[in-house]
Amino acid sequence: MKCLNCGNPINNNLTIREIFLFKEIIPNYMCNLCRQELAPLVGRNNCPRCMKPESEGICSDCRLWEQKFGIINCHQALFEYNRFIHSYFKLYKRYGDVLLARLFYQDIKNWSLKNHFDVVTYIPASPGHLQARGFDPVYELYTDIFELQQLLVKADADKPQAQKNRLERLETPQTFSALPTIEQIPKNQHILILDDIYTTGRTLMHAHDIFLSAGFKNISTFSLSR
Ligand SMILES: [Zn+2]
Ligand SMILES: [Zn+2]
């Protein structure tokens, strides 16, 4: 198999354990050279609510969300946003290479096997973005791994998030609304909301707020990068 990012061959040598225990073999689409460019977040003195690395306790963003919305953030992410992640999302989202959706398959799949939720939903692309890109990047990133339900719709914004500075991002008003199917879900269900990148947390906080307002209590969020 070849690395989806750079085309180098990938050696997927099975361990004795995998062969004899008939463990599910999770495909890997990334070579070791590319993998070395990643900065995993696990075990780095993270904010306990959002996994911001090296934050020594609850970070200021998470405190803000609690004050402003009464939201106790419950977020997990896998990799720090760095140069590799930046160029990955540029190729995947800006240049629209949908095949790259599977580059992190193994990492996300492993996380999904250790964390259990009743309902898994995602941050959908706005209609304008969907039309311009031809695919929904968050949906494609996770659809092979989770049984995704679309429960939110996103209105087209005046300016894309990527073109906003930090303050503008924090000030962005609510752009999500709930689909009627949300009403059919029992309120005691544990909800997971997926996004691709977590920057200020604004987008996921808005999505979180929709579920909170709809009466759900157990809400978690996840992003590939933070
Ligand atoms: Zn590679
Ligand atoms: Zn935090």
C-alpha cells in the first residue's frame, strides 16, 4: 500500500498478536515519514476540557465558554495543529482532494474503538461551501468510521472562518440550527459532535449549545486537530 499523502510505500507488517488473536486489522494509509511530522496531543499537560497542550489546568477559552454559555467543554482531539496538519487540510479542503479523507483513518478508528457514544453527528458544510467544493469535508473524514446522523444545518456565513482573526472568530454569531429529527432522540443519549479542526472552539460551542438548548445533558465533541 502507498501513503496517501506522499506516495511512499507503507509496510504493514502484522504482529504475531494480530495474526493469532484474529484482531481486527485497521488499515493504515500513512507512511512512517509522514507520521513523524505529527504532534500527538495525548499526555502533554493538556487542558482537561479541550486538550489544549501545555495549558496547566483549565484554559482561558474553556473558562470563557463556561461563563458565556454555561458550557462545560468536553472535547478530545488527536493532533496539534502544525505545519503538516496545515498542508494536509489545504490539500484536502482547499484543493478538494477527497481521497485524502482516509489519511488519518487508523488514528480516528482507534480512538472510536475506545470511546463510546449513542449518537454521532458532525459539523456540516454550509450549502455554499458544499456547492463550491463538491463534498462535505467533515462528513467524508468520519463517515467510514462512525454511523453519522446529520442533525445540524449551517447557514452560509458572511466571511469564511479561515479569513477571520481570533477576535472575529470568537464574536461570530450562531450559524447552526437543528433538524427536526433531533426531537426524536431521547434526551439521555450521549451525543458526540465531530469537527475537523478546533481553533477557538467557537464552532463546536455553537453546535454544543444547540444540543444543550434541545435538552441534552451528555454532550462531547471531537476534532482531528486542535
Ligand atoms: Zn507519507
Ligand atoms: Zn480548554
